Amino acid sequence: MESPCILVCVLDPKTGYCFGCGRTGEEIASWTAISCEARQAVMNLLPARLAGFERPARRQTTRSRRASQRREAEAGGDA
């Protein structure tokens, strides 16, 4: 079964759409129960929904912060 889920399940409080896939909470909950045609109709709406709002900035993990610092240090050492 095709699904737009990218495992970023957070609903935008303004629109009610998931920041990851663009579906509503109700669409997410009923995804496996609705028909293929209904799923495809929702899938067709998602690009416009996702383009309609800004996603929150991703939280920087310790691992990604250290990797960024390492890259910056390496780039500074080349100069």
C-alpha cells in the first residue's frame, strides 16, 4: 500500500496538516481503511498542502552539531 509517510508525524496547529506528509490526522488514522481511489485523491492534494506552510526548523542533534563543527574546523585548517 502506497503511503506518503516519512515518519515526521507532527501536525501543524494552523492547518491541521502533518509537517512530514501533508495529511490530516483523520486521513492518517483512516489511511488503511479507505479505498485506493480515496488514497490517490489525497495523494494528489499533498504537494499543494506541503507547499502552503513552512516546516519548523529541524532540531540539531549532538551528532549533527559535532559533525558541523568538525567540517568547519577542517575547512578553517585548509585556509
